[in-house]
Amino acid sequence: MEGDSVTLNTDLTEIQEDDDILWRFRDENSLIAKISRADKIFSTYDDVPDGRFRDRLKLDHQTGSLTITNISTEHAGDYKLEIRGLKLTSKTFSVSVYARLPVPVISSNSSNCSSSSSSCSLVCSVLNVSHVTLSWFKGNSLLSSISVSDLSISLSLPLEVEYQDKNTYSCVLNNPISNQTRHPNITQLCHTCAAPDTQSPSPAVSLIVLISAAAGSLMLFVAAVIGLFCICRQLRKHNGEDETGQSRDEEITYADPTFYKRKAQKSNIKEENDVVYAGIAMRR
């Protein structure tokens, strides 16, 4: 893994006096370390190639083993060991370095939610990975997987599950030396769509109905007030009241005549026709 230390062993218990130890990286011209007891050389060449091994190489002066500290992916490749003495011995180490794995992310495709569907679509994904395999498991059974080799790309793997599924699922991202696992919570990620309620109107329709009902009630109230006013007016006319509310009977004057017959008197005035006087009695 990136950041680890790797030791390439010579399998020697001790370097002989006439032995020379040489370590090369990828090709014979990239000498990165050398031990020569005769010449008393115990050297690491940190700047070869292109400085990628600077402050990372350590030599065991007794066995000749080479340790690479804080290794990264740029240190992956073949390392060649040469032991030159009475005979030439060589060994090649193939070193693979893996980036630390991210934890997979599981999401649901809620845009495909349907009231008539009983399944839910889950997607497990990871970003910028290489030399990995992404897999779905149901319990310990492998359901599906996808792999990537050298390229650093993003991976995603879908899975269809039932809404009420009680099985244990896991999405696993792994390389040859490590893995990361994520378990989905189906109850939280998956939800059934609510069926449309044909009995209940929408909020907009409900508001229109409420306004219409209020307007209708107001019109009925106004009509009732006008009708009551007309009825009262007719009743007043029927009872003999004018528009000011006063009875017309109070404006009528009744007269009861009383008749008196007067005796005739002599007079130098020419007698005229008898006059009848009526007494007037006023009441209200």
C-alpha cells in the first residue's frame, strides 16, 4: 500500500568479503544502491532515476537487503539484485504498489420511483481508482462485479432489490491486498411512491373551492338582507306607515257635527235663509 515500507531481501546472512551487491530499478542503467566490502562502498543513489527515491532507500550493510520507505505508485516496477563474487547471482523483484482504497458510495435512483414498481435500483460507485474490483454481494454470494486495471477511472455498479427485502447486501471494493466494504440501508435508500389520491383535490383546487364558497355565502347574506328590507317595507305600507315610520291615521282629522236650530228673530234686516252651525270637535 502507498505509504508502507517494503524490504527486498537478498536471503544472505552475511556479505562475503569479495562480493559486490548492486540494486537496479527497471533497467540496468538505473543503479540505485551498491555495496562493495573490498572498496568499502556502502552507497544509495537517491537521485537515480529522477530523484523519486530521495530519502527513501536504506541498505542493510550485513545482508545487503534494500528497504524502500514511504513507497508510492511511482516506485512500482521491477528491481534487479546482482551479487557478484566467485559467481554471478541475480534475482528480480516485481513490486506492485496500490493506492489506499476509498469507501464505496451507495445511492438510489429515486427518479425511477413508481407506485406500480416493487423494486428499487441501487448504485455503488467509486472515483479515480485503478487495479481494483467493485462487487455486489448478497450475504456471501457474489451477485455482480466489475474490474479496472491500469487506468485510473470511476466505477459504478447497479443492483435491483425489493423494497421489503430483508437480505444483507454489501458493496465491496478490493485490490489484491486490501478491501473496503459498504452495506446499504434499503429502508432509507428505497421508498415506495405514494399513489395519487383521486379523492383529495390539489391545494390550488381546494383554495379555489374555498374562495367560491365564501363568495357564495356573502351573496346569500346580501340577498337575505335585501329581502328582509323589502318585507319590512311592505309590512309598513300594509300597516299604514309612511317611509318616515309615522302612522297615517295621525294626519287625519275627524269631525263630529252637532246640529242646533235657532229661533227666528225680528230684524230690520231682510230675513235670510236659516243657518245651521256645526260644532267642531278636534282630537288626535
